[in-house]
Amino acid sequence: MKKSIPFAAAAASLALLAAGCAGTHAVKKADAPVAAAAPAPAPAPAPVEASRSVDMEPDVRDLATREIPELKIVHFPYDSDRLDEAARATLKGNADYLKAHPAMKIQVAGNCDQRGTVPYNLALGQRRAAAVRSYYNSLGVADTRVATISYGKEKPLCAEANESCWGRNRRASTLEVLNPHLAGQPAAR
């Protein structure tokens, strides 16, 4: 009799499991009628020029950039994309230079310190670059001249683990985008 109790318990458990599974499938079939919907037709691709918006960033992928001494770096507080008064003053000077050189295209590179995950810092660096781009636009620099990129924590200026070093790495740099035909030649100023 002792051998039949575990066998009966196992058989009952198996029966309940099978009944539960069967009931689940029956409910799904009864509750979810499936109607075959015709796939929506794919929209026709828009011409490239017609799809560009006025505030679209220029595509500067694969183009070289360089630092221009007149275009200063701005720094950010920890875990922030907020432009403080010092950053705004620096960017105002940069914008004045850019307006005096209307043919120059630029790329704003957002950077972070070494703390945080790679995905988080890439997003924060992009927000920093976008904040600078937006401020340039408010000062009269056309959006079509300003591209952004984030390097997150991948391009530190300083590798020490202290606040002074981390503060140097929390930055946005404004770089000149080189015309591929003029690469290596000085910029027309």
C-alpha cells in the first residue's frame, strides 16, 4: 500500500497538469479568433530631397574633423546636459566666429566621464551635443551647418579617477568638418 500512494499522487499530478494544459489551449483557441488580415501596402519611398526637413543635421559621416583654436570646448556638470552661464558665454563666442565663417560646417562632439555604462554615457553625450547644437541655432547658426556625435566615455582627455579629471572629460567640442576635397589644407578664414 505504501508503494501505491506515491504512484497515485504522481498520476493525479500528471492528470491535473494535462487537464490544465488542455484547458489553456482550448481557452486560447476559443477566445482568440484569428482573422487573416491583408498586409498593408508599403508606402512608396519618398525622394531623398523631399524627405529632408529644414532642421536635419548634415551627414558628415566618414568626413575628417579638426579642432579650430577659436572654437572653445564647453564643460558640463556631473550627469547633466545643462548649459551653465560659463558654457553659454563660450558658445556665444563660438557662434560669433561661426557666423563670420558661414561656409564652415561643424560637428559638436559630446563626451562623458568614465563613470556609468557605455549605453548611458553615449546617450548623455548625445544630449550634450544636441544642447550645444540647439543653443547655436538660437544664436543664429543654421541647423544645416551643425552635426552632432556622441563619444560617451570612449575618448577621455584624462584617465585619472578623480573629480578634476572627470570634470575635464564632461565636455562638448566644436570641430570643423573638413571638405573631403580640401582635406589637409588650411581652412579658408
